[in-house]
Amino acid sequence: MRKTKYNNILLASVYILIVVIISNIFWYVGYLNEESALSMFMLMLAQFFPMIVCLIMTKITGEGWNNLGITIKKKSWKYFGISIVATICLSYLSDPVVLWVFGKNVESSFTISSLWEIAMMTLLGTACFIECLGEELGWIGYLYGKLEHEMGIWKACTILGLLRGIYHIGILLHMDYPVQGFIELTVTNICLSFFMVYLYKKSESIFACSISHGISAMLPVFLVYNEDWYYTNPFAMMLANISFFLVGGYCFMKCKRTFGEDKKYIKE
């Protein structure tokens, strides 16, 4: 990595302030009227804004783009496949448990023909990974390396997950339960951060994370429940996201065992 006169904490702080504040304005305006041309533009801008700021900052500071993971290596393909399978499991692993425990309050629209829908949405999500690259290139490709370099895997992933939650406040303000939504989003994103970082480190490519993000955004939802019940029932929210806890915990242990908390990701 090319050295710069700026330290990681300063660069990370500037990046976080710019992206979080401005992106939330874009998100909020975008969700005011999703069908208007202005709203569509704002939503697209919000999703690509982390990447835009990242590329501008690396250019200004002279860091270069070599550490952003914009590569595809031979071993990357294996983890592209893992990201596809694991993302589908993350999305649906908790459903049978929720149905079993809360059968009276939850109903499923899943049928055998739904497998075809999952397959098609998985292909579409994989093909649309470029759209999600706008977020992942900024959060993981640029910001994560600086955070881990200063504080290790555990703290870096936790902060990254919290920032992802804050980054979506502009959307959450349009929900009936913004506080509960923020808590759920933040907790799941902390778990997802460990999963994404594991993919990133093993594949040495940001595209594995972008594929996972793209698929998760496209997969259909088959559990139907009342928001008033779900967002006022902490146990239901926890159980519905148990797959994120399990996968996040597993990936954290794998990262710690493979890379070690004291090993720096960005090489000087």
C-alpha cells in the first residue's frame, strides 16, 4: 500500500461523516416518493455514494486502489460459490424455527414452485452485483481495512455493522417502528460484517461480498407476519435472525483462528 501523510483514524472519520450524513439525506428523500424520477435517482445515488467517496478520497490522499479488492483471483471463484449458497441459507435458515415456535402468528407462502423463484432471483442477484459494489467497495474495500489496522477484527466488524445501521436511518424513518428496526438492522449487520469480512479475506476480492449483497436484496420473502406483533416481540425478532447470529459467530471464529486479532490487514 502506498503511504500517505494521513493516518487511518483521520481518514476513516472523514469518510464516515461524509457518507453517513449525505447518504441518509439521499435515502430519506428517495423514499418519500419511490415512483418519481427524483426519488429513483436519490436511491441510486445513496447506494453508490460509499464507492464514490471512497474513490475520491483514495485519489486525493494518493493511497491508490490496490487495497480495495477490485480483483478476481483463481481462488476467488470458490468463495463466489460459497457466498451464493451461504446467503440463501442465511435468508431462509431461521424460517422453519420461527414457524414452529410462532405458528399462530406467522404464516408461510412457500411452495415447491417457490424453489424456482429462489433460483431465478439468485441468478438475478448475482448478475446485479455491480449495483451492490457501490456499498461494499466503500464499507469493506476502503473503510474496513483502516478500522482493522487500528483495532483488530472484533472491534472493526462491530463498528462496521453499527455504521451500516446508521447509514440506513433515512430509510428507517419511514417505518412504523424505526427504533426496533434500527436495533434489528444493526445487530444483523454486525453478524453480516464477520461473514463479509471472512469472504473478503479468503477470496481477496470485494466481488464475493457484492454478490452476497445482491442476492440477499433480491430473494423473495415467504414468511408473513404482522409488524405490530413482530417489532414488539424481542424474542420473535431474535429467533427470526438466529441464522445471522450463528453464521456471524462462526465466521468470527474462523477469522480469528486464520488471521489472528493482532495481524494487520493493510500491509505497510
